[in-house]
Amino acid sequence: MKTKRKVGINGYAGYVPRYRITPKEIGEVWGKDGEMMAKGLNVESKSVPSPDEDVISISIQAAKWATERAGLTGDDIGAIYVGSESHPYAVKPTATIVAASIGATPYLTAADYEFACKAGTAAIQTGMGLVASGMLENTMAIGADTSQGAPGDALEYSAAAGGAAFIIGKDDLIAEIHHTCSFTTDTPDFWRREGQKYPSHGGRFTGQPAYFKHITGCTECIFEETDTGPDDYDYAVFHQPNGKFPLKVAKKLGFSKEQVLPGLLVTRIGNTYSGSAPLGLAATLDHADPGDRILVTSYGSGAGSDSFDIVVTDRIEEIRHKVPTIEEVIEDHVFISYSRYAKFREKIDIGAW
């Protein structure tokens, strides 16, 4: 999917809740070696939303900062799409609340997206199509989650919260998106049925043939369609379910650790699911210089990947520090105990008593 007209990013921002918990703290409750789990996942701590934070509040903060950074108002946004697997309402869109909060209603189109952890990048692709076709001037795509992990399950050590918003347009771009492609199959590696509070997963099956097959397939697709290779990119961002998978797939594809590290956030904030690749891209844009080329490949269970070939423009220097960078957001954190974490995440069902 090569863009025939100029399209790209003219605003971006991310938000991560300030509370953190360590794998060691979680492991001590369940009689497991949290330090070993942290080493195995390469996750030092994960973000935890407070009781008054959810996908809506995370999305709103990211959206407000993104419009401020772009120098736009809600009236300039013609579409808002929010990708998540933890929307607060089963029937009531998150996107309309975000739209109202930034003054983008009523003359716009809005919808919620769901495709596990790649719903946010799917929203970016939709926005690209609307802008490149000339139907709209600017759209907003958000990837955010307050991900779930059952008490004592392996997911609990990494399932985190956070998200990022991107304004897709054709003018005043801070980065041009030259190409995107997708790789999709029916691979049941991770799922949560209606009414279930926590997801189920296929254990090691989630790595191969799920994560690695799709990340590799999609990235190789964009290499072929753009006639590029790992040496043509200054940075690479891959979905981050843990701290080991993105480094492993990067090495397999020929990327160096240095190309990946600026966007590798999972080690400090955990797996933010739909916010993972978008936050990684936002952090990378915070580091990138004009002319730098960035490869992004997301992954969503079920399963699929989206890849993007992005080139940073000179305007990045103008707008970078208008709002907090991802590093500044992440640095503001407070560690909590498991009991407080369990209260925040409603791990204890008081109604059952």
C-alpha cells in the first residue's frame, strides 16, 4: 500500500499512568521468583492505571497533547479512531468521548477499533487512506489500553497501561509515511470471550508461529515493496509484549540493538498492548533527527501485523518540546504494593462475598 499523495504525521503524543509495580512484588504474592520472571521477560516494572484512569482518560490526554503539538484544534480533526482491547464500554464508543473532549464534534466521523495489540496502527492506516484520498484534511488515530492479566498468570507480570495519539494529515508534517503494508492470518494465540474478565493465551504458541511469523512476514513485505533493508533505517520499532521478543526479532531481521533501543519502553512500563508500537514510535520521534528513517511493525494477536516506512522532516525540531516527551512522562512514576495494585485493578471481587 504505497501512498500516491503526501501523507504523514503532523502531531503526536503519548501518556502513561504514573503508578508502577515490579515483577518481584507480584512474585512474592504468588510464591514465584519475581526476579527470575523479570529477567525472563526483561521487564523491570510495569505501569498501573489508578482507579480513575481508563482507556478514555489515557486517550484524551494523548489527544490533547497531540493537537497542541501540531498547533491544531478539535475543529481541524475530521475523524477519530481509537484502537484498544479494553474499551470501558461494550456498547458506547470511546472515540466520541475523546472527540467531545478536544472539541471535535459534531462534524466528524468516529469509531472504536479492535484487533488486539495492533488496533492503533490499523487506525493509522484508515486515517492515511482518508487523507490520501482527499476526503479529509486531518484524522486522529489512537492506540491505548489498560491491559488485563489474571492473578498469578504470566500476563500479570507485564500487562500494563498507556497509549499514544497521532494526527495524520498532509500539511506541516513532522514525518512522512511513504508506505504501509499488512500481514494477517487466523492464528488463535490469545483471546478473551464476551463476559470474561481476563484473556487466555497459548503460552509458547504466542511466540512462534504467532508474534515472530507475523512481525517477520510483514517487515519482509515492506522491505520487498520499498526495496529497502535494515541498513536503510535509522530506527526500528516492533510490538513489545516483553523486553526479549522485539530484540530477538530485530536481530533475526538484521537490525542492531541500537536501532531498537530508543523506542523500547516495555522494560520500564510493561506491555501496553494497543499502545505498545504507537508509544514506541512516539518515543523514537522524540529522539529522531530530520531525515531519519523509521520502520515500525506492530503485532496483534488473532493475528496480524502492520508495517510503516516513515521519514522524519525538518519540522520535528519546531514542535518536539511543545508538550511532554515520552521520556518526561515515564520519568514521573511512583511504585506501589501488590495490595494497592490489586485494589486499583479490582483483582478482589468484593461483590462475590
